Amino acid sequence: MQAIYSKLIAESLAISEKQVSKTIDLLNDGATIPFISRYRKEATGGLDEVAAGEIKRQYEKLLELSKRKETILNSIEEQEKLTPELKSRIESSWNATELEDIYLPYKPKKQTRAEIARKKGLEPLAKIIFSQNERNLSSQVEKFIKGEVNHGEDALQGARDIIAEWVSENESARHSIRNLFGREAVISSKVIKGKEEEASKYRDYFDFSEPLSKCSSHRLLAMRRGEAENFLRVSISPDDTHGLEILERRFVKGNNDCSEQVIIAVKDSYKRLLKPGIETEFAALSKEKADKQAIQVFAENLRQLLLAPPLGQKRVLGIDPGFRTGCKVVCLDMQGNLLHNETIYPHPPQNEKSKASAKITSLVQAYAIDAIAIGNGTASRETEQFIANLRYDRKIQVFVVSEDGASVYSASKLARDEFPEYDVTVRGAVSIGRRLMDPLAELVKIEPKSMGVGQYQHDVNQSELKKALDQTVENCVNRVGVNLNTASTYLLMYVSGLGPSLAKNIVEYRTKNGPFKSRKELLKVPRLGEKAFEQAAGFLRIPDAENPLDNSAVHPESYSIVVQMAKDLNCSPTDLIQQKELRSKIQLVKYVNEKTGLPTLTDILEELDKPGRDPRQEIKVFEFDPNVRTLADLQEGQILPGIVNNITNFGCFVDIGIKEKGLVHISQLANRFISDPTEVVSIHQHVQVKVLNVDLERKRIQLSLILDS
């Protein structure tokens, strides 16, 4: 069966069956996507994490489809209707829609109108009418007026109900109507009468229609949300005339009384059974497609957010700004541990500016602070200006940090366990400070949905969303690598092959026995066996280890290769890392063997160049326009600095230093056609934008990245 799976996936992704088969073997053996893409390039032909992840997704879907086939085969067999031909058709079909069409006539039914008519003994009459050969229909109808059938129209209605069901279950008819929907279906949306005011945010969809094939994911999800909130009625339909014409051509074979009855039954079948059924299918398929696009956008935004530049191990003063309740201030050491906290009141109504100034400057001096992180919520700009105007005894960098999700973290059980003696405001300030030091290490503690970089994240399939976001977090954590001796449980749990239980065991072992001295020591951690070690070791770093390779992405299984390289050059592995001229003498082809090929050897050499290098960019200080504080300060034509803080498939949102974020529509991203905003922008990118329009009533800002128009 795996050969079939490999063939189907290979055709879908346009890669070789061997690549797919080897990837499936590794997945079945318990390997993770990061491990496969980083350390098994020879086996997979160098597939990256995206391709390996897609193979995993499609493989899981095919396994589900196989289970569904078994259910269908068992059901038909129990009815004693499973012929060899039917069995062969089901076993050879790998299209879920086709499979359900084949099964439909055999699917156990509820009390349908057709079933009621069958119980009245009207199926023979339905067969007579459907054949359309009977010239004296009324005489045949008379024979069926008995029992529960009271008159001729009763008999004809029952027969038509049975014919309608036959038409709706006809595989060819369903295929034709499905094709019609694919070509012509229009999605329409109308406001529910009397709810115009309540539904004002959906006013664009009060009387809306467009071809379903052209409907973008964000518009479809917006309509479906309006429908779920009972503000809109949404329908998907082709031209009904075309649908009826297709069915009549297929089923009406003559021009007699029987044919007239078939025409009535066909119309009923289309309107009552076929059209609603196919509409439901297309509603589900279009929603699934929209979900997939929205999830892809969210996952890419999340990836960029998690890989945001870190400040690194510096002493940070974190501030959660506020007016009436004051600014919560925390001092953190280089590892992010909380050393001190208090509240200052530099803003109205207290206006204790001098007192707050003295406190901040004394804290900077007392705790040898290197940088200050200010949350970007309420009173952020005022606090930033207040902090920037102070004089310190050293050079201090000031950063504004996104607060998205900080309140979720600070109220979580995780935060309560970490800081049981402090309230949510202090925990929030700690989170802001730590986000500056290492965004990835801090953001893994927050549910991805709460990070403010999604598009309709609450409307998409939650199971698929969780899978995609968890995989994104795992890929990011393993791409960066994790310091084994400082990482929290929450960071370690995303390391390839670990998970919550082993992550907890590692931290407990570290607490009891002190810092790890080597990667090999991991094998002493309770329940961490050879398999988990294989998956995790390459992604864990020990900066001060005796073996310098323990602080690199070189996997322990390849240490012997580096040792041999050093031996061949009459030096030590440390010399090899420290001296570029020695590395330039290495001839990789000499070290190719059955298990290790040039892709892995090339990776090893690159890692020896910069062992343990953080792949993230360097952080930059950013300043908003000091003259823009509120929406009222904006004027059309202004050029302002901003930070991209969310990307959707219709553009991006930019923070220009006020409460409201501005939208750069996809048409305003560049002086050329753009199909995907990520071609131009990325999360946390510093940009210059032009103000196109300010809607004070709706609090909406239209911006442009095209500055010379």
C-alpha cells in the first residue's frame, strides 16, 4: 500500500516516488520534519521542511481515506451487494468525492420520501415510468392504488420520489452537476432583513455576488463569519436552467406521459436533492480552500514573528506602559530572570515625572541595564518619549516591543507557575522584556492564535490550524537551535523528538545535577532513549562544552567524520573550527560513504565555518514620527516610518505609532502586479509609507508603499 501512497503523493507534488517513499519510511520510524530536512538529505534527495511537511500531510489524508474505504466495503458487504467489480472500483479510487458517489446508492438511509414510497410498494411503478416505454400509464397506475396508496396522484408522487432519488444518486449526473458548479457557480450574500444596523461591519456583503472561482479567501471567510453570526444569508449556485437542461438531456428519453412524470421528478431531484447536496460540497470545498490559504498566511506570519531578531543576552529593563494604573517596570538579568519590579506614574492623572525619572535612572545604574523594552499598547508613545528624554550613565538602546499575546501569557497557568507571587501586570512586563532578548524563547509560551498575526484565525478549521502552527513553531525552534543549559521547558518541548514530558525531565535533571557538560549526558535523563537522542541532539547547543561540536549543528552521528578530517590535516577539531585555511584544504569527496553524502558533508563544513551561528538577523532600533500621536494627526500625503505587524492575502497592516493600524492594500505594495504580499513585505519589516486616506468615523487608515505616485 505504501507504494501506492508514494506514487499518488509524488504525482501531486511533482517529485520522485523514491523521495516520497524514503520520507514516509522516516516518518513511520518516528522521525520529525526538522530532523528529516536537516539530517537525512541523502535519503530524501534534499527535501526541505515545507516539502517534507506536505508529504506528511498528504500521507495522513491517504491513511484516513484508506480507513473510509474499509468502512464502505464492510457496509456494502453486510448488505450482500458487494460485487467483484464494485469492490475493484472502490479499492482503486483515491478521490474522496468519487468514493462517496460510488457509495451513495448503498448508504443506509434515513426515512426519506423515496423510502416511504418503497414501503408502499411503488418501486415497480417507478421502474415502469423511468423506462418511458409504457403507452398507457393510467392503467398501470390503477394497479398500485391499494393499501396506503389512496389514489392515482398518490401513486405517481411516490414513484416520482423514487425516481428523484435515483437521479440524485446517479454517479454520472452528480459528476455533470458538479462540473457545472465548478464552471458557473456564483457565491451570493445578502443581509438578513432588519439586521442592517447590527451587521454594519459586513456592509460590503449586504448585496454581494461574484463567481465562486474568483472569490478570495478573506472575502469568503468574512461572509461565512457573517452567516455564522446570523447577519448574512450566503448561497452558492450556478444557473438553474443549465442544471435542469443537463439532467433532462440525460434522463428524459421520450415524449409521452411517462416522460412528463420523469421531467417533474428530475426538476424535484435537482432542486430538493442534487443542487443542495452539491452546494454543500462546494461550500465545504471553498471553505477548505479558504482555510488553507488563511492558515498558510498565518503560519508564514508566525514564522517571521518567531524568527524576529533577538537582542541577545543583555540586561533589560521592561516596561508595560499605562496612564491611570501607571507603568509596570521590571529589571531582568542576562538570562531573563526577574531581579526587581515596581510601578512609576509619569503620565496623567498622577504626572509624577520627576519621581519616575529619578527611579528609572537609578534602576539603570543599579542593575547595569543595557537596553529598555517598552510595550506598544496604551501610553506606549508617551512612555517612549519620556524614556528617550532621560539621561543615563551609559549608552542605552530603547526598543518598542509588540505586546500581542502578552496579556494571554500573563494570565496563563504557565505564568502563574513561573511567577506565583506576582500579579498579571508584572508578568506582562517580564514578557515584554524577554521578548526583546529572545522573541522565540518567549513567544513559544503563548498560544500562536493569540499573537495577532493571523487572518480569520477563529473561523478556520481549528484542528488544521493547530497542526500547521505547531509545525511552524517546531521548525523555527529547531532552525535556531536551543541552549540546553538555559532553555525553559516550554522551549525544549518543541525540540525535535522531545515533547512536554522529556522537556520536563531535562529541566529536572539539569536542576538536580547542574549544567550539561556534553550532549552525550542527555542519555542519562530519565526516559530519554537512543531514538529521542538521535532526533534531538543536533538541535541542542552547549556553549561551553569540552567538545566544540556540542555547540554546533553538527549531529553527534557525524562527529567521527570531523575527527577524521582533523586527523587527516594533523590538527584537532578545535583547530579546524578556528582556522579557515585548514578548512579550505578539506576535500569533501574523500569522506563520502554509504550513509553520508555531499549534502551532509557540505552542511558540516558550513557549520564548522560558524558553529552555533544564530540564523536570525541583527536587531535594529526604530523610531516613529514624533509628530504623529493620534488619528487626528494624520494628513493625506504624509510620508511616515512604520513597522509591518500583520500580513494578509489582501495586503499588510502597518504600525505607524498610533492605536489604529494602517492597511496597505496589495495594489499599493509596489509599482507592479503582486499576487502574494510576502513578495514585498515581511513581519517586523521597517518601511516608509504614504498616507492615502483617513476615515475618522470608521477609524481606518489607507497607506501605500508607493511613495512617488
